[in-house]
Amino acid sequence: MNPFSIAKNSWEPGDTREVEQSRLQKEIGVEYDSYRRIYIADGHEWSIVGQIAREDGKKYYILECVG
């Protein structure tokens, strides 16, 4: 189960994506650097810049590519 299974393959700093909260918490397919507070996935570093709640009751984090 890949939390980042989307069609886009090329990421640049400033790009954003949504990831379900439960997938980040379980760290499936992603590593968390607690010192720098970033996630590492798809060969890039990501930080949480926001969150949204969908009508289905699930919470999603908005991640921004930082490198």
C-alpha cells in the first residue's frame, strides 16, 4: 500500500500533494525525520503545510515538496 500512489512522477520544490492521515501515521512507504520534522518519500523531502477533512470523515495532510 503506497501512500503516494499518484500519476505524477516529477516533483519540484513548492509542489503539493494530499496524503491520508492514517497512512502518514503508519509511515507506510515513507520515512519521518523527527529532528527536521520532514517526511522522505519518492526521493524527496516533504513538510506538512496544512490539513483538510473530507466529507467521508477522513483527514488528509497537505504536503509540500521542500527538496
